Amino acid sequence: MDEAERLVKGKMAAYRQMQEIEARERQRVADEAARRVADEARAAAQAEARRLAEEARAAEVARLRAEGETRRANAAAKAAVFVAPVPVVPVAPAVVPYVAPAQAAGVTFREKWTATVLDFPALVRAVADGKAPLTLLDANQSALNKHAVAHQNFSPIPGVAFSCEKVVSAR
């Protein structure tokens, strides 16, 4: 019975982690699509503003030619007409609501931190340099695991890798 429960809990933890990864990926894709739409809208608005400015300049040139040669000197100063750009209205990014993965009643997930010595001389150097406590020098797995739980990824130690494993617990 314990073996079956361990297997089921392991599968539940893996499924939950997969659901979280998929949700983050869906959100990333939606955010990227929203950014692309906003960039395209901004580019279209800028192109329209340039087109309108060109039309305004062309109309001004035609008006100046119509006034005739006598007013050409004064009209040249007016040719530098300021054309206000069309305001670009930002497009709000599409918001994909987060849907939490289904979870059975009474089942919770917690993090389990552990440490693995990858390079013992590096660990010894870290202790010698004051970067790690002396209690870790004998590669005391219990002390390393306690350090992993206490500091998680915020206190790296040379030669030691910290990892987090999702553990299923049920009532």
C-alpha cells in the first residue's frame, strides 16, 4: 500500500508541476501575441501619421503655388508647418486568466530542499574563505539539507547544488 501511495503521490506532483509549466507557457505566448499586436498597431499609427503629414505638406505646397510668385518669399516661411502626429493609443495586452490546475480535496504540495556535494574541494575552499559554515565541511548531508531548507537558493555554496522537489502530502 505504501509503494502504491508513493507512486501515486509522485505522479500527482509531476502532473501538478507540468500543469504549472504549461500555464506559464500559455501566459508567455499570450503576452508575446499582445506585444506583437501592440507593436503592429503602433507601427500602423506611425505610418498613418507620416502619410497625413505628407498630405498636409503636399496641400501646403499646392496652396503656395496658387498664391503666385509675389507671395512666394513669405510662403516659404510658412512651408514649415508643424503637423501634430496622430496620438498612438496603446493596445492593452490580452490578459489570459490564470486557471489553477485541478486539485483533490485534502491534498497539498510543499517544497522539499536538499543539497548535493558536487565538488568537495570547492566546498572546503568555501569554508576556508568564510562563504560557508564549518559544519558543512565533513559533507554532513543532514547539515547540508538543513542549510538548503533554511536558505533555499538565496545562499549558494560553491561545490554544492541545491534542488527543490515537490512532495505530495494528503490527509
